[in-house]
Amino acid sequence: AGATALASTDTLVLATLPKGTVILGGMVKLLKAEGAAGTIDLGITGSLTLFANDFDCNTTVNTIVGSTSASALTAATNVVMTVNTNSMDVCRVLLSIIVVDVMANPGSIPNAT
């Protein structure tokens, strides 16, 4: 997902995780600094800061913030980014999420024979 410029309080939906997914944790890495003050939150609908709260987009490139907060999703849920301060158009971040689909149809998993 991307946008040419995001203003303060804009929210961008990055992905949708299906019902029955368990989030084991996530990490945010700064790939390109904004060049001016700016922070973002990264999380899911209902827990907007699950992965990062006030992540500094103008810090040292390759800064990593991690979260081990597990969450079981009982409905399809959006992964979202919210801009907290200032408009941003340069910053780039990488969000990595570890998930398990515990509601997968067992018939779709091949047998190891």
C-alpha cells in the first residue's frame, strides 16, 4: 500500500487478515527517514498500536521496533497505519508480521506419507 502524501491523522489500510488468524508478533523497520518530525502508529483495527506506537519516522535508518503482543482474530481485520504528526511524503517503513491461520481447512493440508 502507498500514497503520495499522508496528512496528520490519515489512516491507511495496509492489508486484511482473515478470521481465525493468530498474530504472534511484528516488527517495524525504518527504511527511509522523513527528513522532518513525524510519527506513525502501526496496528490492527481495534488495537491501532499493536506493532508500534509513535514510531519515529525521522530517526536513524534501520531502526527496528518489535512487538510480541499476540492477538487472535475472531473476524477479518485490517492492518492499519495512522499518521500522528505532520504530513509525510518521504518516509518508508517495512512492517513484518508473524501470523498463523489456525482456522485453515485441515483437508487442504497434504499428508506427509
